[in-house]
Amino acid sequence: MVEARIAGRFALRASTTLCLGLFLTVGTGWGISHAETDSDAASPTSSARSSSTAKRGGSNPAAVNSAVAGRRGESAAGANRLADRRRNALRPPAAPNSTVPESALPEPTPPQHDTSSTPTEFDGGVAAQVPLSPRGDTAPPPFDEPVKPAAAAVPVTVIRPALSTPAAAQALATARELARDAAAPLQSTMLWTMLAGTRNETGRRYSGSAFAPRAAATSSLTISPAGASPVQPSGQAVSPLGTPEQTAAEDAAMRTARSLPMLVMKGVLNLAWRIIGANQFALVGGPDQANLNALGQAVDEWAMATAFQLMILNSNEPTIVTQVAPPHDWYGLDVTGSRILYDNPDTIYRFVGVNYASEYVITGRLPENDPQASFSVLTGTTGTTAAVLNGGQLELGPDRTFVITVSGDPAQPGQSNHLQITPDTTLIAIRDTLADWSAEDPMTLAIQRTSGPPNSLFSQLGGFAIPVIGAAVAQSPLLTALVSLIPPLPSVPPILRGTLGALLMLRGFSQEAIYIKVATTDPDTGQLKAPNVFTDPISNASFLATQRQSAGYFQLADYQALVLTINPNNAAYFGVPVTNDWTITDNYWDEQTSLNIAQARSNPDGSYTIVVSPSEPVFSDGSSVWNWVSTGGLNQGTMSIRFQAIDTNLPDNPTVSSQVVALSDLASVLPAGTTFVTPAERAAQLATRKEGFNRRFAPYPQTA
């Protein structure tokens, strides 16, 4: 569901971006000189943010014409390469032991981090405990236990990663060459003003309450041949998620989300969602006060998710960015959450923009304990899945490294690690579903564009993601060459980013209504359905094609519980996350507001009994239920129970049933063999949960 919606927003965002970008650049008399100067005194903004891929002449007027001619020649060469690619099979990557150039500029010293990585912005309260009647048995049984860095929007040298076999990577390297020559001054006063604002916005990084200058940076990540984690050249462990590209994208996205146009649109969206909620939850009197209080956070995270999409528009400079993430504090950044549309606490969502006119290589390492990794090719505004490559299908090297080729050509005979993209492909969605938070880790990933047209304004503004137009350009070498004649802006002006983000937040009017309906409406009749009804999971077009879901909403008093009986049968994974009326999770790191197949305890027959309630059920002997899912104090909310890794060769599909009982009667409906916990065991359970969450966002040592 999340992936499909992001793909749709991405395509529409690209259309709006290109129109606004052309209007602003042409309307302000855009007159960027395509020449580079040899003077160190040229504009620092133009120098630091130049994104041309080759020198195009000197600082004199004659050189400008020469530069333009060179640009056209470069575009024609790119078109020829595209035509050759359509005729020939994929070229093999470079020979082993290829080297990657290091940046000529010094790398910045990373900020010091607080050792606590727990998001604190939306801490939840402690759930109330309701004493219950005795369970009728003895004491509780024992239990088991991408976007570039802000100042590095510069030329990129495409390097083919070295391979030991057609599908096993010996090394993963990402490098960028920084421009040594400053670009000629801009001729438009208006554009100078916008770019000055951009430089002020993107050249500094928020850290606590202070702003500190941010140096130009490059990133280099090497796969360890034998270790369990990627390492920097210094030998320090590196977060698979906290890359320099990721933190740069988060920094820029937060600034965009705080822009005036988006702040105004947040107010509009807040009002619209109140109306939507009143209609969708009409059978229970509309959203209650607790959900109305959570509306501001939901709108903030929607805005952040929108801003993230702007970070991956340019598929000619691809960057893998983690999105749909909870709020977190790392590497000097207090990052706003970007959760939307039934986000799953067990899943890491990453996205990268790609286009049919280019070829790419994705390199990484699949941990032994990551059984549910997947790469999905998404197309068009609907996010239709054109191809899927699961972790179990990857051909891995001895150290579990891999190389995936991405292009419009089909896989060669015997080539398993390949994703074929279609002309209307916009994104690759990369998912890691981590059931065991204490043991499972996400993949390390990087992407290189290995061939295709030169970077251009068309690509920078998301032109390849525009429905119909993007596909037509990507398929035509002539059109690709024509759009490549106009080079990209040194940076995207803040006014463009903020205005674009505000316009695209308008999709929240329709999208939120559509996805709330998944929980509140009967799919067969289209009518509103009663609360607390969860039935056997089905395939839903709004979710992933490989998933099944049982969706609904709950309405519970403090003294009531929703008891779910789940039999996963042929599904290797299920998850039960609680989301509010606005379809996002809250504080699931401090509270047990979700459980999955690895965290829950099964009944003797293999089924699972899950107790969902606002108040923790506590029996007279002080014990509680291991499989308790807290609503985070909510009396009203939504749930989408997911089932994944379904073995279609097995006949029995997953089943779900539900009933509401008073907490005082809970013991009578719990099956024999239910696992109970003491207060000390509950505390240990929550501590393990928190430690598992911190594995994702702990402040790893990192060199930018």
C-alpha cells in the first residue's frame, strides 16, 4: 500500500515540478552561462552546486558557444549510447579490482551523537492496568525469551563495480568528484536571489538548537568480505540506513516541510481530514478527541513524506532514500517522522528513482538474518508492480554481497540478479521486513547509474516520471537528446520546492479518504461497516500484490478487549500493528503497539491469540498476557493485519476471526496453553523491544 501510493505521488509530483520549474526559470530570465571560469573568485553558490558532467569551456563569451556545442555533442553521444543499448545486450561491468576515485576535498567530521536514539517527540503515556478476576489456573507458566549530501550536488563519475562472478560483488564503492572550477555567474538577478536562499537553506545542517556550517562531502562504503556489517575504510561499523545521502535527504526534506507554502497547506489539510474522518467514522460518531489530538502529528508526517519525494526526483542522479520512517534522532539530526498509510513497524522502506533511458547497478550485502528483502519495480501513477526480485532469489557471493543490474533489456540467459524496467517505470521500492528486531538487519545498499543521457533540467525536475511524457522521452533517443540540451539548475530553489510540496499535499484530500475506507468500508458493498470486525485476509489492490490483509477499525471502552484469533497457515509472516484514525503508528518502540509472528507466542495448535485493548489486562495474581497489543491508550483506531511470504503450494490460507469481551471475562476466552507474564517479564519484554528498535537508529560511528 505504501509503495503504490508513493509511486502515484511521485509521478504526479514530477509533472508539477517540471511545469513549475520551467515557469520559474524562464519567467525570471534564466540566463545561466554554460562556461566554467578559472577564477577562484567566482560565485561560491555556482561553484559548490554545479552539476554539469563535463567542462564546457572557459570564462570568455566565445567559450560559451563552444560549451553549448559541446553540450549538444554530449547529448548526441548519450542518444547514440541509448540506441546501442536497445540493440545490444547488457555490457558486463568493469573487470575486478576496479578502483574508485576519492574526492579531492576533505571530508567533514561527523557530529557527536547522544547515545540514546529513542524518538522522544511523540512519547506515549503508560497504559492503565485493569485488575481482572483470577485466570482459573496456577501461577503464570515460564516463558522463553540517497539525494547527495547538501553541499555535494556536483558532477558524478560513473564507476562500474568490480565483480567476481556475474552476480556476486567483490566490492561496493560510491564516489563523487567535486568540481574544481567555479561556474560562470548567473545572469538573472531573480535567480541569484533564489539560489542564495537555497545555499543558505541547504548549506547548513540543523543540530539541536544551533546551526553549523556543513562542508562538502563524499561517501564511500565498502562491503566487508567476512564481517557481518559493512565497514568504512577505517574499519568502523556503518549503519546500513544512516548513510550521508540519507541524512542529507532528511535535512533537506525537513527544511522543505517547514517552508511557508507547506505550513499553509498543513492547515488546509488538517481541516480537510477532520471532515474526512467525520464521514468515514460516522458509525461511531466520528474521530474521538484522542484522534483529533493526533491529527497535527499525522499532517506533519504527511508533509515530511511529501518532501522526501522531492529528494529522489532526479533519476539521472539516483539516490536510495529511506522513507515512511518513525521520528528518530541521529547524526546531529532530530528527524520528523514520515509515516503514512498503515506503516508497518517491522518494515524498512527505501526508494530510488530510475528511468528507462538509463542503466543502473545496485550493489549491497544481504545479511543472513534478513529473510524478507525485496526489490519491486513500480510504474505509472498507480504504482503497479512490473517486476519483483526477492531476497531468496538473489545470487550471492561467499560474503553474501550481490550486484543487481537494472535496465530496459531482459535478463541474459542464466542471469538471475536483474530487474527489467519498463518505459513508464518511475521507482524501485526496496523493502526489508524484520520480524526479529533483535537479530535481523536491513541490507546495505548503493546504486550507480552506469549509462544513459547526461543530467538535464528535464531529469532534475522529474521529467522521466511524468505520465506518458516521461515514457515517450525515455524510449526516443532523439527526444532524450533534445531534453538533455538544457543543463540542470545548480540547485532547486526553495520557492520551487516549497510550492511544489504544498501543491502535492493536495493529494492528501483524496488519498487519505481512500485508505481510511480500507478499514471502515465493506469492500463488497461499499457501505460503512461496524467496528471490531476482522475477517479472513484478502488481496487488496491498494496493498502489495504479494500480501494479504485483514483490515478494520476498533472502538473499545477502557474495560474492553478485542480478541483476535490468527492462524497463519501457509504464511511465514504476519504482523498486527495498531494505527490511529489517520492510519499511522505512534510510539511503538516504548509500547507494545504491534506484534508479529516472531514476537508473539503461539497456541499449542499453531494459532495465535492476540489481545488488543487500551488498558493492559492484569489478573488478580498480577500476571498479564504475553500477546497483548496496546492501543497506545486509544479507544478508537485502525488496524491492517498483514500476511507475507505466502507459500502458494500449500493449500491452507491464513485465517482471522475477532470478538469483543470485557476484560473481566478475558480468562474465559483464552485458550489452554496461553503464555502469561509477570510484571518483571513484561518489563524485560519491553526492554528487548526497545533494544531491537535501537539497532536501526542507534548512532553508529560514521564518516561522511
